[in-house]
Amino acid sequence: MNTKKLIPHLEKDLGEMSFGMFLRVTRKSMELTQVDMAKKLKISRGTLCDIEKGRQLVSPKLAFQIAKTCKFPEVIAVQLAIQDQLKKANLKFKVNLAA
């Protein structure tokens, strides 16, 4: 499945996607604990928890770096990070990025 179709497919099964949700699903698919993933990303477990729960948003640049480190699609990570920021600002836009 190409990355353009991945988010709608996931949203059909999981509801509206966020970067934190995508990170949590990815972490679990890698069979990593929050502690292990935090070490891999060189952040604290608390920060990882806050990102996964949506309490802390990440910049597009950080989303890209996290995706690259975890070897998952950078375009999806950046798209979700931007979408999260728009949602927080109550702006009703839908982001659709292409590499």
C-alpha cells in the first residue's frame, strides 16, 4: 500500500490519526516499550508518553527525524505533525503532502 492511501486506511480502522497515535502504533509494531523507544529516540520516557497521548506536539522537523530513526515513512510523519498543529489552532484544513 502506498503512503498516500495509508492514513485513510488507518483512520477507517482507528479513527482520526495523529502523530502521537501513529508513533504509538509504530512503537508497538516494533515490539518496543516506551523506555526502549525513548532510548532509541534519545528523549525521556515522559516526553514520549506526552507525544503519544497528544499532550505534546512535535514540529515537522522533529517528526521527520523520528520517522527516519524508526524507519517509517517520513512524509506520513510530517503530514500528521502539521495536521496536529492545524487541529490545535482550530483551523479546518486537511493536509496532504507528497515527497
